[in-house]
Amino acid sequence: GEDVEQSLFLSVREGDSSVINCTYTDSSSTYLYWYKQEPGAGLQLLTYIFSNMDMKQDQRLTVLLNKKDKHLSLRIADTQTGDSAIYFCAERYGGSQGNLIFGKGTKLSVKP
Amino acid sequence: DGGITQSPKYLFRKEGQNVTLSCEQNLNHDAMYWYRQDPGQGLRLIYYSQIVNDFQKGDIAEGYSVSREKKESFPLTVTSAQKNPTAFYLCASSINTISGANVLTFGAGSRLTVL
């Protein structure tokens, strides 16, 4: 079945760029998402990309998609301490239900 | 402001008791979802509903029940049959599931602890 894989931890210094990686399994056209979760809170949508796109940029966030390798990355430029959170990659199922399957999340720690 | 409200934020339950978590949305979304989050496990889908008076089981529905009598409301009952109910529960909604990006909007979550 469909699966989404992410590394569990990433640590960077304030001001550096962060790159969070994700791999997915669905080979059909689909949507891919990045969500952010701060401690004790719900998930907040950061951005999403359709699988016919290679890249999407929104201010400090850049999403890169390698469809051949089924690899998605989220780059955060000039990482700040407020970016410390768990970042979830998600993929939309094929079919009419349209449900999302989530990775286990990458905990980003930003050191001052 | 439009959004999703979950209550209570924290809930303690004794073993053998049923508890109901509330989820209300004023976004006029058709679809609603319940997820369970455990440390290091990501989000797992419990139940979802695409339309009023209809709902489907997700990946881990055993020990849970839901209802969808109103478009705005999708309460989740954690029954005594759920063997390990201590977790963080997240409710979400989306405009529709048929086409497009199906972007989910999440509530702030409810943390259930079984004593």
C-alpha cells in the first residue's frame, strides 16, 4: 500500500537553511503536502504541490519534487528558532476518497 | 473567524469508561476526519465522513465510534473496547474529497489520558 517515509530528526543552526526530505510510493498523479505542528497544537498547512510540478516557492519555503524518484523536499531558508516544530509530509491517495497518508514527521530543532 | 474547535483540550478517563471528544467546524466543509497521533507514529486515520449521515472506517477504527448528524459536527467516542486510548486526537475538515487538492484544516487537538 501507499507509504510516506521521513527521517525523524533534523538539527540546524539559526540562519542556516534546513532541508527536510520525504519519499512516497503512489505512482499516479497526486497532491503532496507539507504541514507544520508546533508543540501541543494541531497541524498547519505550509504548502502543497501537484505531482506534475517540479518546484514551488513561497517566501522562505521551497518545495522540490523528483517524480522519477518519488522524492519530495522542503527547504526553509534563513531558519529561525520559531521554525522549530515537527514537519509532516503527506500524500493524497488515488481514488475518490481523497484521503491523505502522513509520514511520521521530522522534528526540526533550531539552535541559536 | 472560521475554524475548527475541539473540546476538551485535556481529558482524563478511568479504564472502562467511554468518552466523547467534540469537533465543530464553521468552515462549511463537507468532509471531516479524526486522526490519532502517538509519539513517533505520525497521524493515523480513525474515521472520516464525506457527507452528513455517512461515515467510513479509517485504518484504526476498532474501539471508536462516530456520528455525523450535522454538517458542522463530527464527535468521536472512545469506547472501553479501545485497548490503548491514551493519545493526542486531531479533528480535521476539507471542502470536498472528489477533486482538487483536498487541503485539510486541523483543530488544535484533544489529549486523552487513561488513568
